Amino acid sequence: MADVDEHYYAAQFAEIRRRISLRDAAQRRRSRIVTLAGSTLAAVLLTGGALAVVQATDIEKTASVCFQAADTSASSIEVSAAPTEGVMGALPSMADRVTSAEIQCAASWRLGEFSRTDGRVPELFTCVLADGRLGVFPDEGDADCLALRLAQP
């Protein structure tokens, strides 16, 4: 009878080990699938995010903001150079960006875009805003990029 009990228990133990092994294999498969899916999703999101940042950076660096006063909370308008032949090319140099921004803002002043103007263009100075765009301000005495807590271009 002891032989039968040992054989019975050995068979039961073997079945339990087989079930545990199958369950462990299924869990490993699920874990690999979840890890692969998560990694793939992360890679797609990172790539999409990187592309969005690069595109936003190009747009930001071709746009400028003209301010009515030497204050970042003053009335402002955004100006931008149109891409050549509808295609965005290489980003212009900082000096070219500053020149373009000041020309566009001077035209805005000349056209009377700001309420306190009679078509005269004040002296202008340019700073780099926190988002990478250029901010063009009228020179009102001691105002400069440092006083506005902005970077020099």
C-alpha cells in the first residue's frame, strides 16, 4: 500500500510541477509582451515628441514678437517671415533673425499697429524670449534685455 501511495503522490507532485511550469511560462510570455508593448509605445512617443520639439523650434525661431513698450506684458503682435517658395529651409543666423525681426516690427510701427503711434518708428532693441522667439521692444531709455531679464541675441 505504501508503494501505491508513493506512486500516487509522485504523480500528483509531477502534475503540480507541470501546472506551475505552464503557469510560469505563461506569465513570462505575458511579461515579455507587456514589456515589448511598453517599450514600443515609449519609443513611438519619444520619437513623436522629439519631432514635435524640432518642428516647434523651427517655427519659434522664425517668429518674433513686437512689443508696444519695453515690457514683456505690454501689448504685442507676432510677426513671422514667410518660408521661401513655401518650404522651410535652414534656420537663418541669429544676426539675420534679429535684422528680420526688427524690419518686420518697424513695419508694424509704421503701419500704426500700436495705438500710441503716429507712424513713427522708435529705436528698437531685440532680446531672446524664454520660448526661443525674438522679442523686439521700443528703446525707452534705460530698458534693455538685462532689465527685462531676457537673453541677448
